[in-house]
Amino acid sequence: MTIPELLSPAGDLERLKVAFAYGADAVYIAGKSLGMRAKARNFEIEEMSEGIKYAHSLGKKVYVTVNIIARNDDFANIDDYFKELKKIAPDALIISDFGIFDMARNSLPDTEIHISTQANTTNFASANFWKKLGASRIILARELSLKEIGEISKLSPDVSLETFVHGAMCMAYSGRCLISNYMNGRDANRGGCSHPCRWDYTLVEEKSGALIPVFEDGEGTHIFSSKDLCMVEHIPDLINAGIMSFKIEGRMKTVYYVAAVTKTYREAIDDFISDPNLYSTRIPYYEEQLSKICHREYTTGFYFSPISEEDHCYTDGSHTKTQDFYAIVEHYDSASGFCFIEQRNKFEVGERVEVLKTKGENFSQVIGELFDIDGNPVLSAPHPQQKLKFKAVKPVAKFDIIRKSV
């Protein structure tokens, strides 16, 4: 059985390192331009270089997104950008635009090109066409069913297939949205999406201007807001369909999100490969872990049937979660048992926390005492990025995460 690649998002250098610590085989990142998430922090060339060297030291891979649907002025500095990328040697570029594809083939002939989901590849003929042009992987359109993906896999045997398995879903066709442009002039296809699909809408009666709720019992509705994708209980179906890379959405998500989702899918994949029965018995555990992160209700998207009204969040565009992200471990002193952390959200002495381990079983404990970096006792940690320490009841490791226990 072929083990699929686990591909995680990395919006910055910290999240890149965290993704690898929690089991990602590869990450996808973007520079300061030409990527589909312009509001993410993204990478300067120097940071990108550091991240690629770090990944390669671990035997991991880094893919760089250059996947906007380009306009003429997007090409002004692209030659210089490709020259910089050639120097730092990413493992692949993710591209959707034919013009950018052609320039990348000429500028980086030895770098793999992955065709973005933005290119709307929905059939075997398109997959084979991209392969003839020099692409090594196709990130398939999100609108495909597992049956259709399986057919593409059989009819395009030399093409590596990648699909999204977890994260936010866009109501537009393969993410090619015009609503953001129309509502406020921010081009979603060039990285500027303002997420109007998550807004609250009402009908307006033309003559009177009266606002009319779409539902009788509501003040409005989120008619464009999709539930989040979650395929953790369908790992066998994804593998049997011939999908070679499992992609997690979320370059604008937190360190905690990247860590928790990556670890859960890493465990699910490894459990299934080693023992399908073990995987089946642990599905409730995987689902519980994914409920602890910030998310909308979950759906399986288009994989098993066309989208229906059950796949939308009509009443609320917000997220739910059961646990808060408190801190990340910077290092551990085994002699004293002290865990040195960087705080991210407020917590206090006396609280029970859970340690999300990079490897191994999570554990919980009460924060009995808390100290600042100089050893002075403190009762609470109200300031983000504050450096603190406390005694851990079990050994911890760099990048372990401290979260609220429930």
C-alpha cells in the first residue's frame, strides 16, 4: 500500500517548523506576492530559504504557491522572483496560470510544478494534458467525488493526485470567486479575498427598503457559508481512490490549528497503514481531537454526493471550539522538570491544562505554580508572548502545545 503524503499549511516560519514537528511530510508556503493568501504573514526570501533548509535537514519538502490568476501587472517582477526561488531550491511550485507556468518551466526547469486547485482540473484528459506540459502533480478541483477521482487515477496513471482533506471550504467554483471583487474590490483570485461568503445576509424589498429575513425565525442567514471539510474517518476511501497527497487547508490559521490537525491526520494515516482495525476503533478519538480546534461544523464536501443544504452554515458564520490555546513549549529542563513556554492566551495558576504532544500520548495536569523567566512567582499570564515556566508532571518537548483541559 502506498503511504500518502501529509501536506500541511505554513503561514510563517514558526508554523512550518510546528507542522514538521507534528508529522507533516511537506508544507506549502507563499512569498510576499503571487500567492492566494495575501493577508497571511507569508515569507520573505530569507525566511523561505531558512525554511527550505530546515525541511531538507529533516528529509521533508516545501512547496511554494505562485497560484494567483494573474493580470498583466503581476508579471512586472516575476523574473526576479523566479531567480530568487531558483537559488533556494523549493521542492515544487504550485501554479494555476498558464503564463506563470510557462515562465516557471523556463526559469526553473529542474523544479517540479504542481497544478493548483484554482486550475479546475476535473477530468483525466486535463490531467494528462498538464502532464505533457511538464506538471508532476495535479491538485484536483474540490467539486469532484471519490468515484471521479478514482477514474482519473486509473486513466492518468503517471500523474500524482492531491486533494484537500480538511479545512475551510469556499462556496465558489474551485475557489475562483467574484463576490469579493464585487462587494469591495478585493480580488479573491489574486490573494485578496475578504470572505464575504461568511457575512450575514437579508433580502431587501425594493420599493420600501424593508429588510426581510430569509428564514422566518431568523434575523438573517449566512447563505454562502459552507461547513468545514473533514475526511479523517474516510482515510481508506481517499487512499483507495488513488490520492497521493492529503492536503490540509489553512495558511491563515494558528500554530495550534496546524499542530492539532496535522497530528490527528498523521496518527490516522499511520494507524490505518499499520492496522486498519486499530484505525477503525480510534475514529471517535480523531473526531474528538478535531473538535477541540476552532472550526465550523464538519462536512465531507463533494466526496460522496453533491453539496446539499446540509453542507452550509445558514445560521452562523462563526467557529466553535472546546479548548483554548494557552502556550507553546520552547524547551524543557529534564533535571528540574521545568517547562519553558511562550504564552499565547491568558491562563492562571490552579487551571487544569492539557499538553498536546508532538509525539506520543497527550496528558493533563494542574498548573500548581507559575514563574516568570527570572524565577518570580506569578498568579496569571495575561500578556501574549510572555516567557514563563512551570513544572511539568511528565517530560515535554519543543513545540509541544499547552491548551485548556476539558
